[in-house]
Amino acid sequence: MHNAAPFPPSDRSGKDWEADASDDAFEPLSRTEAEALRARLPMLSPWRVIAVQTVAGIVCVVLAWVLTGRSATAVSALWGAATAVLPQALLARGVTRGVRGNAVTAAFGFLVWELAKIGLAVAMLAAAAKWVTPLSWPALLVSMAVCMKASWLALLGQRAPVIRRTNATRV
């Protein structure tokens, strides 16, 4: 049996990595540079995403009603859209309410609100089987999927960032 190492000895030593790391030294942005970067790259509001998802849900409900002619299918599509939009709105409200603290507190808060979002979505799906009669699972699941994927449409209307490259180096 051949016991050769899978990598040459120079790759395992870490010296090549150290040489590469010294070439690209990390320099943090100054306060003014960070503010200029934030101005050039505006944040996408979670409420804009919620609005786009809501519009996508309305389109799904109307299409379900027009294509099938059955109000029960439209109600199923409405429940599916609500199953995507309402938990997302809960998450958006939770993470945008102005939490103060350090990064660990913010990350923990996001985790808690994400778990609440998932719990609400699962509860709404379970409740659909009992409360929405007759239930059309295809209409519900398609409208739910469309609403979840519609968040990408919110990016289309956003202003493109202006990226300027300079040849100046910091000292």
C-alpha cells in the first residue's frame, strides 16, 4: 500500500499561506470612508421586500381565480401567500425595531425572530389543513413559493451602486 501524503510538504507547512497573507494586508476603513461606502450602497428595506411579496401574492390569487374559476382555489392561494408574507413581516418587524447592544445580541435576536418566523409558517401550514376547506395544496404551495422567491424582484428596482476605483494608496 502506498503511504504518500496527498499534498506536497510545502503545502502542509503553511509558509505559502503566510506569504500570500502578507501581500494583501487588511486595512480597515476610516469613519469617512465607511460613511461614503454606505451612501453609495444603500440598504434594501425589508418592508420593500414585504411589499413585493404581497403584490406577488395578490397576482397569484387573481391568477388562481381566473384560471380555475373556483373561489376555493383562490382562497388556498391566498393562504399560501399569507403563509409566506406574514412570517416574513414578523421577522422584519423583529429585526428592525432598533435593538441596542453588541453584535452577539443582534445575532441572537435575529436567530430568535427567524425561529419565530419558521414556527409561524409551520403553524399556518398546519392550520390550513383544518381551516381552509376545500383546500387546494397545489395552489397554496405555488403561491407560497412564488411569494418567497419574489423577494429577488425587490432588488430589480434598487439603484445600481456606483463603484469608483482609484489608484491612490494609503500611507
